[in-house]
Amino acid sequence: MKEFIFLAVAENVLSILQNKEQKKIAQNAILDCWNWIETKEKEGDYFYGLLDHEDRGLVLFQESTYYKKEIYAWNCIIDAVAYFSKKAYEFNFFPQAIEIIDDTLIEHSIENFLKCNKNAACFIDNVIKICIDITDIKMLKKKLSQLF
């Protein structure tokens, strides 16, 4: 269920991002995470590269903004992609920045989400209800997308 909360939160905060090019890169990263749930095709290095790319890395985008709400939104997106990076590495060696990811990352993501969305608590409740009720990944993704 955590992966769905990460992705639902990340998709929800996309609307906060002001730079259209950065927003598109973030959308594609989130889509890659959704696809990984079904296919497991991408490896951890791929997701880590989305975070740490020298020209268009998500962390770089976050560091380049001065708006608090946007920083919180980037935290949510980065947390989601970092979570999937670690999941995709599975039993392989992790880069140090990914190695420290554990179950408390969801708390960090939700804390940031609460800071940038006044309806965050209700949104999270709805995501959890949908995750409990639906097991088919395509239907789950469709239902979650209706929340945005």
C-alpha cells in the first residue's frame, strides 16, 4: 500500500510545480514508478538517475526553487522516486543516498504533503480506502487518478 500512497501524493502535488519542463520530467518519473509496479523492468540505477542527474535531476529542481510550497511538493516527488529506486535495487548494492531509505520515508512524504495541501489528510484517507478495496493495479491506478 505504501507505493500507492507515495504515488498518489506525488501526483497530487504536481499541480504545485510552476516550471512546465520540470513538471513534465516529474510526471514521467511518476509514470515510470507506476509502470515498475506492473513490469519491474527498470532497475534501481534508472530511478536513482532521475533523482541525481546533473542537468535534469529531481533533487536539482528542488534545490533551484525558493518557494516553500514547491520545496514540499518536490520532497513528496523525490520521496516517491527514491522509494522506488530502493525497491528496484532489491538485493543489489545501493548508492549511499538510497541505502538509508526505510519505512519512515512515508512519514516524511506525508509531513511535506500536509504542508503543501490543505486537504491532505482527507486525500490520504481516500487513498487508503481505495487501496484496501481494490487489488487490480490498473483499476487502482484509475481510481486513484480520479482523486486529483
